[in-house]
Amino acid sequence: MIRAQVIVRPRASIFDPQGDAVGRAIQHLGVSKLKQAHVGKFIELELEGDDVEAVRGQLETICKDLLSNPVIEDYVLTINGKEDLTGLAASAAKLAKRSPKAKKEKA
């Protein structure tokens, strides 16, 4: 059996009103160190078979065309416990690594 998990969340450049509301509520509880909160979706899928490579493309299609809105959301696909940063999530991860803000935070 193949187990896949998909996390879908708003892109970093898109305002997340739910995340903003959650963040403000957490701060009202007295947690002053919270920097940011994001609200997304978690989807777990179970597929028959053991050939991950045979279903990887289908899972990517499901993520792009059904589970996420590629205009405003990114996704991370995990198959059998291994994160698969392909598709939109890979682009976002690569951009985050190259951004000047990310380089400043590492320094």
C-alpha cells in the first residue's frame, strides 16, 4: 500500500486571512514570540500497490489539478514518509533558498 500526504497552504506572497486571525488569537492568549501563523489543508491518501514511481505522476496531477489552486497555493507531497518536493512546492522552496531575506536569516 502507498500512503501519500499532501499539505496545501497559501503561497508566501498571498495574504492568509485565516492564518492572520489565528496568529492574532494566539497572541491574545499571551504568546508574544509568535512570528506568523498559516492555515492550510492536510489530505491523506491511500493507494493500492507498491510501485511508487508508477503513481507519482498521478499524485502530482491530483495535487495540481484538484487539491490546490496553483495561482494562490503551494503544496508539499509526501509519499511513504519521503517528502517529494516536485511541482509548485519545489519552485517555492528553491525561491526561498535564493531570496535575500532567506540569506539574511541564515547569517
